[in-house]
Amino acid sequence: MLEQISVFIENKKGRLASVMGILKDNDIDIRAMTIADTTDFGIIRFIVKDAAAALAILKENGCTATKTKVIAFSVPDAPGGMYSAIDAFESAGINVEYCYSLVTNKEGRASVAVRVDDNEKATEVLTAKGIKLLEIDDIA
């Protein structure tokens, strides 16, 4: 499992740049990122090599941030590749709360991070299906 940082921000001009500036100024390299928004606020979710350090730095700079465990895996980059994992979750009664793609240098593979309601069970299900789990060093 990987640790993901989530930062709650107002959906206003300059807020994203502020968070990215904090990470830049502290030499924190983002390995994966997604943003979800509404009219008034957004949640930046990202994966970095040292999540504990990133979380501490963000909080020191007044950001509302949390750390969450997510599962990363890769499947064949072909029609039905993602279905194999999602179907395995469905069959095991595991709910996917959200997912986003990851950049890797694995040709012919599609990689994603998922937040599910049961990480341990999801990991077991993916492993049993022969789906490759990823670690932080697997992400570009």
C-alpha cells in the first residue's frame, strides 16, 4: 500500500499554486496527483516518496491535510484490463471510493491508485488474481 496525502483547499485562484509552492520549496517530488473540486472547495490528492514529511510540512504551513493508504496496481493496457481488477473487487464485496491513473514507465501496462473500503481484503484479492501491486519506486 502507498500513502497518499489529501489537501483540502478553497476553490480560489492561487490556492493550488500555494500548495505546489510549499512542496517545491521543500524538495518534495509529486509522483502522482489528482484534484477533485466543487464550486467552493477542492481536494488535491497526491503520492510522494516521503508522505510523513510532506504531511508535516503542509501542516506547518497552515494546510488542512491528511494521510490515507491507497493501493496501487498495474493491469494490461488493453480493453478489459481494468475490468479484471474492478470485477475482482465487486466479486469480493469491496467498494471503490475513488481511483486515478499513475504514470509509470511500464510499457503495455496501465497503472492506477485506488481507495477502497477494505485495503487488506483488496490486496489479497488482487494478489490472488495475479494483478501486480505497485510500490512507491514503481511510480515515475
